[in-house]
Amino acid sequence: MPIDVHQELSWRGLVHQVTDPALPGLLAGESFTAYIGFDPTADSLHVGHLQQICTLRRLQDAGHRPIALVGGGTGMVGDPSGRSEERVLLTAEVLAANREAIRAQLARFLDFSSGAALLADNYEWLGSTGLLEFLRDVGKHFSVNEMVRKDSVRVRLETREQGLSYTEFSYMLLQSWDFVVLHDRYGCRLQLGGSDQWGNITEGVELLRRLRSVSAFGLTSPLVTKADGSKFGKTATGTVWLDPARTSPYAFFQFWLGTADAEIGDYLRRFSFLDREAVCALDRATAERPERREAQRVLARELTSAVHGAKEAARAEAASAVLFTEDISGLDAATLEAALADAPSTPVPVTTLEAGLPLVDAVVAAGLAGGRGAARRELQAGALYVNNRRETEERDLTPADALHGRFVVLRRGKRTQHVLALQR
């Protein structure tokens, strides 16, 4: 039985606004070509993009044709939506390299064989469209009065220090033109995005109506938020990327494993491909046995497998299980090395430990505390561990602390650890 994709998206909390109340019925009765854009402003996507990547996958699973639009052209301009300052503009060479890296990441989720899903780059048409032609054919259809009422523009205009450059102001026109071109080339009639894209999407729908007399549609999803109000996808060490060279599979697994109980049900719906029965069972497990973190483990396993492959997910989970046991001193060297392979680490000369390395200094160097004072407070609170054994007093680390003469495992709290790797 075909999947009712709007019903599926609604159940998963992925529908914020639609441009036409007829869209749900149309999605259930016919096949749509739909797109979401990704600006290649870095050489990797990050977990903040995952919701939209998964939405494209859900569309494909329901029998629709998704287009992943890599914004090689709009990436040169920068979208002001949701930003308090202007982006740093990148060169064409950097954007091209970023674009190719992103293509590979998208291919892990979407089936591009035989045109089932499409990859497009708007530089192909934006890079060859003349200014006078663009102003004549596109610009005349936009009202500046209407544009400045859009939230993405209004907020920046009201910020006197930064304001809004004409470059960014033009972004709405470029994105709207993308929709027209994708319709002309591929029959695309649906654009999706985060709720911050609503203004851009509605302008694209209107431009298609004016230029092509076509009924096009838009659908936005709520932005992902964290229960404590902090930015989703950010950790103490920075953004969580999909590229293993930027964020290791182990750190990626740990990010999802650390999801708060208040957020896990929402994240399972938005990011996983588990069915309703499985998600509801994990909801019950969280309510009845939160200490087991069963739902967090399933989510971490699912997403690490999707992004990095099942083998890397298994390695990350094994490392997590080993590193958080009460006593790791009895592990053989091979098992310990495998468990620590993806954990964050810092090389330390063995001579440093031979001279005696103050524990508080080691904790600061490992990034587990912001300074010696903070490290002492963590120590006094019983939140610091050496080789998973709790420490409560200041002391020096020595070669005797090195497991198999090679590793010292530092930990703060329940889940944040760092390895000192001895160098001889």
C-alpha cells in the first residue's frame, strides 16, 4: 500500500505550514517531483541538514521524485534567513569542491539510479543568466514592499549595526527562479524547507503562477530545537558534521546517545526511519526505564549507520560500551585499542608522565574543563575519572596510569571522555 507521505510527515512532526490545503490530498493521489536546496558553504553537511535530507528520502520511499538542489550559484550570495550577519562569500573553486563532497553525502540517503532522484546545481543556470535578462524576466515580478515584510528581511533591516546587503536581498529572487527552472526542466511543483524558508518558498510559488500559470506548492517543517534552548547540532567542541574527517563516527554516535529524554521521542520521529509501532515502543521504554537509554542507543545506531555505514556504527557502539564500563583496566590491548580508535585523543610524550603530569592540567589540555579552577571544581564534585575510576583529589598522572603503557582515559561526568595517547 502506498505511503501517504503528508500523513507520515504530519505524524513525525514535520509539517509546519503548507501553501495550499489541497496539497495533502494531491500528494496521496499523484506522484510529485519536489526539491530542497542545500547551500555548499562548507565541504560537508551537518546534523542540522539531516531533517531535510530525511524528508527527501521519505518522499522517495512514498513514490515521489526528490531533487536535491546543491546551490553552487546561491552559495555565492548567501541566504539571510535565520542569520544575524552576512555570510562570508566563497570563491567558485571552493564552492565547487564543497559541492562534490555534499553530493556523496546525499547519495547515502537517496537513490539516484535511473532518475529516481535527481541532483541539480543552480550554478548551471544562475551562472549563465545575464543581469539585464534576469531583471527583465524575474525582477519585475517582485514587489520590494512585499519583500521587506518577510521575516528574514525585516529582522535584518531592523538591526542597525549590520543591516542587509543588496546581495542578500536578491537571494529571494534567485531561489524563486530556481523553482521556475526546476519546473521547466523536471516538472517540479513542490518546494520544501525549514520554517525559516517560508518567505522564499511562497515567493517561488507565486513566481511560477505568474510566469507559467502553474499551481505549485510549498511545505515547511519546524526547525529542530533542543529542550534547553541551545542550538541543535552544536556541542562543546563545535558543529556535528556528516564528514568523518570533521566529526568522527564515534563522536557522531555519542552526540545522538547524549540526547535528553525530553527530546528523544521527537528526534526518533524526525530523523529515524522506524515505523510508528517501533517509535511508540521506544517512547514507553524511555518513560518506564530511562536509565537504560534504549531509545538513545537505537537512534545513535540508526543514524550512524545511515551516515557512516553499519560497520562504523558497530565500531562506535562497541567503543562506547567499553569506554563507559566501570573498570577498563582488565581489557586486553587489542580490545582497548579498538574501543579507543574513534575516541577523541591527544598525543602526550611519555617523558611528560615520567615527570608527573598534574591531573588538573591534563583535564584542561583534553578540553574537559575550561581552566584549572574549573577542573578543580569538577574534581571536588567527583565528576572526573581516570581509566573510569573516580578521582576526588589532586595528583599527578604517571606512566603507571597508562593502560598497556599506551593510554590514559580521562572522563568527565557520565559520557564525556578523552584519551591521552603516550608517544615514546
